[in-house]
Amino acid sequence: MNIVTGCGNLEAIRKEDVQKVLDDFAGQELYIHLETTNGVYTGFRRPDQLSVGAFIRNGKIRYSRGKITGNGPYRVGLKMESGWVYAEGLTDWEVDDKGRLLLAGHHKDGKLAIALELSKEPF
Amino acid sequence: MERHVLITFPHPDDEAFGVAGTVIQYTRAGVPVTYACGTLGEMGRNMGNPFFATRETLPEIRKKELQEACRVMGIKDLRLLGLHDKTIEFEDEDEVADKIYRIIEDVRPSLIITFYPGFAVHPDHDAYGAAVIRAAMRLPEDQRPKIYCKAFSQNCEAYLGSPDIVNDVSDVFDQKLEAIKAHRSQTEGSLKEWIPKLTNNDPDLVEWIGKETFWIYKGPVAV
């Protein structure tokens, strides 16, 4: 069977490089994808647990300052005119072939737990 | 024997574990099978270790996996409805039903297989199953295909009783495994755990893969 892959240059976060991209994107109108989830079957497999998740796709934002912090996993905060975007647990990143910043936090088994993505065009 | 079978599930791979063997039996017997797949499983979590996908590339990967799974199952007619993973329950119910109704009108199936609304755990499963039922109910009873439903919620047997159909698919066991494997991004992890068990003929796993259960749709069930 052919193995289809499409992970581009997804790799462990290099904080300084992510910071540069966040600086580049500051002050512009951007589209955001923000998502976190612990899996829709969590509550089914473990009745004492809640399945929780949320996502926003193609929300429009503009931030004045974006910052990546932590020593891995990392956190990102985007300061907007009247509020904040916050993401915790980020481990991996790439700028894809469309110039979009993809940040994600993956569990050790490769399951996505959080994603924060910014793009100048709609996703 | 059926004239034409329509299987309807919201995510690529929903068909693999519980229906693929039955589908393979139909296509081998020359019965055409159409698959109306609601989404591309855009919100799937598994990106692989090492990574083979990002959130943005996953849909295209899952589409290719689905096409490969259809090839393995002998499905020559795959319809993609273009809904978005996790959002089906928020769509207009009639609009989703319209999309499915058009396919029903087009292929005139003698049997539809879908999820039993209310007993299929994932909100997309329940909402898509409900849309399929809604579409089928638009047909007069004498023209309505049979509807077989998958159910796997903890309470499903308490409300629906034992499955009406237990289909032995052990004759196409290996082909079914190939269909499961085709959805690599979703099943690689499970398969890693299964291979040693299957080598040792683990009775529970062999039974779970080798028997596919269905409930004949009998109407809405109050829970």
C-alpha cells in the first residue's frame, strides 16, 4: 500500500523561529484556526471523564503583539485590541507551502491535542 | 440478494470496523455498493508518530485513504458530501437529508446501511444517521429500502435488544483487515496492538472483526 504523507516540515518547535513569524504577522488582518480536544470518545471509554473540545476556524483577528513562551511544551499569547488569544501545550510547528503558521501540540503517540494556526488567507 | 446497497457514514473509516466485511461480500457477489461519506474527518486527532499529517493536510490524506479503502471493498461509487467533521448536528437537518435523498433517488438502493440515531456515540454519527432516516422516510413505505443500522452506545442493547443481524464475515477476514489498514492515519495504532493478538488467534478480537452486527431500523426509540 502506498503510504500517503503530508506533514511537510512539521518539526519540534524552535522558539526563536516561531517568534520571528509571530512578529512578521503582527498588525495584519489574519485568519485563525484554534482548536483543542481530548477526543470525542473520552467520555465513552471512561465514563468518569468528560469529552471536551472547541474549535474556531477562520476567525478574523489582528494582534499587536504575539509571543511564544515556555521551555517546551510552549505557550503562545496574542494580544488583540480588546482581548487575548491563548494556547498552551504547543510542541511542533511549520510554516507550510502557503505561508501559514501551523502550531500544534501532540501527545507522544502523535495525537493532536491543540492547534493554533494563522494565515493571511482563509483556511 | 440485494439490487444495490447504499452505505452512509459521516467519516472515512466509519465503515471499516463494522461494515467492510459485509460490503466486500456484496461486491464479490456482484451487488453494486455506493458509499455516501459525509465528511473527510477533518478533525481527526491522529497525526502519526513520526508525523504523517498536519491539521491542514489531514483531509486530503483521509480522502486518499478512503478511495483506497473503497478499492479494497470493491466500491466503485463513492460520493463525498462535503460536510465538515464535528458540525453535522448543527447543520439544517433538511439540507443534509436533501443531499442524501438525491443519492437515494439516483441509486435506488434496496438496502441502506447507516448509524442508528441516538445509539452511535459520536454526535456526527447520530446526526448523519438521523438525516439518512429522514431522507429515507420521504419515500412511500412500499418504495422504501430496508435500513440496517449500526449501534454501539453502552445502552444500545437495553433499548434496541440484541442485534437483528449477525453477519459472519470470516470468509473475507483478510480483505476486511486490508480495508481497515487503508485508513492508516486512523487505524495504525490499533493495528499495532492487533497484529500480535491476531497471530495468536485472540478469540475476542477475531470475533469482533469476524462478525458484523446490525439492527433493522424500526423507528425512533425514546431513551
